[in-house]
Amino acid sequence: MTEGGAEQETAAAGDGASDEVSEEAAELRERVLDGNVPRHVAVIMDGNGRWAAERDLPRWEGHRRGMETVRQMVKASLAVGLEHLTLYAFSEENWQRPEPEVAALMELLQEYVASEKEELRDQGVRVQVFGDLERLSESATRAVEELQGATREGEELQLNLAISYGSRTEIVQAAQRLAELAVLEAVRPEEITEERFEEELYTAGWPDPDLLIRTSGERRLSNFLLWQIAYAELHVSEVLWPSFGRADFYEALLDFQSRDRRFGKVQA
Ligand code: FPP
């Protein structure tokens, strides 16, 4: 864990979007640290639109506030020594939203890079962006490259941002690449094992998520990391993403710690 992480958790009360840490969150964090901290947590960040609608605000305000929650989740992850935090920031299907909303989300990504790049680097966070990035505009592509470049030395936490991501496309593309190699006789069908298949996924080399959190009460996987979450524990929070705070995150980790993970086997 970083020293910064520890300091961040000693502050007094505050709400979900504040840099201050509530006593409740600090206490929950201590409890999390007493148990088995997952290596990799993946999150379907949902409910930005509803959060905005409840306040008569435009949807993009919900996304903006959702970006603030991202900042807080990075700090919360550092404070418990998580290795990987993977966030579903923009799905392949999200391209079908009204053009102004897509533009606002892309703009937000660029704002995120401009405002967070240095802090992420100083916190020891390494950012990896994955998905069909060829669909991004030139300026968004530049922002992604800048963010990955600036944080490439980070060793405390890997923050993986899924952008223009769809799990079925990822799996189909992996199958296509292996089929091409098979045609070229560069791989034999019997060599296509789970391990070899995983090497073709965006997530090659990362541990599988131990825990998948979805906010806003929806109980769907929405084409997110379908291969990788085969044995993940699921935690659904009723809280909308912009209101999701560190205490909610630590509650999810405690829920994970209460599970009996058997990976299909029986208890020894
Ligand atoms: C789902 O809420 C959320 C998204 C489609 C976008 C997530 C983006 C962010 C949290 C901000 C940007 C993040 C980064 C890292 C720059 P929804 O709009 O589907 O909500 P609804 O179901 O209530 O309508």
C-alpha cells in the first residue's frame, strides 16, 4: 500500500464524492484489511443517467459526477492494496446513444486525462485502456496514449479502463486470430487451450477479476468480461454510481470476504 493511501484514509467525515474520508469508510477499510483483499475488482458503473434525472440535471452531469466517483475508487483501491481495478467506462453498445451524449462522454475522458494524469502517476497507478480503440476520435486516442504513457511506470495499482469494449467481440476476435494462425500452421488445434486462448484477449497476463460490482441495482453482465469473470463473485449495489462512495466500495469487499469460494470443488 502507498503511504498516500494510508493518509487518504485518516481524514474526517465526508460524502462519496469528496476527498475526505468518513469515519465509517475508515473503519470499514480496517475491517477489509483484516481479511483477504481481492487482487482484482471489476466494476460496471451504472446509474449516472438516473442520478441526473432524479436531480433534474442533464445526463452529462451524471457522467461528470461519475468521473469524480472514479477518482475516489482509485484512492480507495490504493488504500487497501488492490492490484487491479477494471472499470467499464464505455461499451461497444454505448456508441448507439444520442450523439451529444457520446460526445460528452468522450470529452469527459479527455478531461479525466488532463486533470488526473499527474496525480495518477504520483500515486503509482498504471493505466491501461482496452477495447476497440480504433473507433475513438484522434483527440481521444491522443488522450489515451498520453495517459498510458505518463503512468507506464506505476506499480501500486493497475487501473484498466474498458472503452468501446464488448466482450463477445473480444472473444470472436481472439478466435479469428487463432484460426488465422491455424491456417498458417503456426498453431495446432490441440494447442488452443484456455491458457493459449487467454493470450489473445485484451486482458492477457492480468489475473481474472475476483469480484464484479454492479451499481444501481441492475442484475446484468452487459457484455462485460464474460470470459474473465467465470469464477468472480458478484456484488450488486443499489447505490447509483455518482453516489457510490468509499464506504460502499469497502462494503462490497467485505461482502466478497464473506463468500465461500470453492471454484466448483468441495470444501477441503
Ligand atoms: C452508465 O450509466 C455509465 C456510463 C455509460 C458511462 C460511465 C462513465 C463514467 C463513470 C464517467 C467517465 C469515466 C472515466 C474514467 C473518464 P447510465 O448512463 O447507463 O445510467 P442510467 O442507467 O441511469 O441511464
